[in-house]
Amino acid sequence: MSPKTATPTVSFSTLAKLMGPCTPVKQASLIRAHKYPTDGPKRSYQNARSQVIDHLVNQAPLNPGALREHERDAVQAFIASGYALPPGVAASRPTTRSPHWNFSGVDISVFPDVDLSSAAGLGALKVHFNKEALPRGVGPSMAALLHAYKTSVLGQTVSPRHCIIYEARTGALHACGGATSRLLSNVTAACQLITSLWPSL
């Protein structure tokens, strides 16, 4: 099997997991999945995600009955959670041409489900559909990475509280508390780990 790219490349969700407690076996598994990607995991909730995005952007009704069982369960849980955008916040579809965030030799792909805008500034929302809840600390780290990316790479005026990770099945909401030097220190350490393991996987 040939790697997709010689340049270490990970998603911001994987980066957030590597920034927290993670066994060496899990670290290698997460990084290997990006070096030799498959469509399966990325596409397993694509229809549920598409429905929720259309609902948030266009107020389209959700139709879980049209989905596969695991996607239907996730959307039904999303409906039951009663999630709604914060008052005064509008959602739009993000561009698919946003640049990767190159940090310490690692290309970090940051793809929120919707971009958010309000009088307080911009933001973004990513919905987690998987049956497994995010490990402790990963949701806040993902929200902080959204904030750092939109601020540092895109040069936007961003509201930390509108950089949001939402777990559809549990209703857990994680917002960014603000960019900190500790975050960048943790990103640096995770990227060093990625670049050191990448050649050997």
C-alpha cells in the first residue's frame, strides 16, 4: 500500500486526540490511518452530516427515516437533544478550498460542518456523530484548534464561544475558552510526534 502523501497530514480531530492521553499503539493507529487513508470511516455519516448541515443553514427539516440505521440513530439523537444555534448566530456552508494549516511540518486539515457568524465575530461548528463519545479533553481541544486556525491561518475576527464541537448522541457541547500558549505547546508536541512516527509506519 502506498501512502497518499509523503507530507505528514492529519485532521484537526486526530490532532486533538494526539494532544491528550493516548497510548503508543493508539497514536500509531491514528497516524497510520492518515498515511494510508480509506473512504470508509470518513463517509460513514456523510448523509446524516449532509442533512444536519442543510438543517442548520437552510432550516430544512430533518428526515432520519431516509438514512441507514446508524445514521438514523445519530440524527434522531440530534433531534432529541434539541440543539439550536445560539441567538444572533447564522450558519453558512464553509468553502471546500480552505488551505491546510501547516504547523511544524505537518499539514492539518480543518473542515468544520458549518461556518458561523454573529455581531461578536465569526466561528465554526463541527458535529460528532460517532457512537463513541469523544475522549475527555478532545472536544475542547478541537474547538480551540478551530479558533486558532480561523484566527492564525484565515486571519478572521473570531469569537471563541462560537467555535463549537457538538456531540449529537450525548448533547455535549464544547466551546473554545480562547487561544492560549499552552494550546500551541501541545500542538507542537503532537506535530513532533507525527513527524517522528510518519516515516516508520
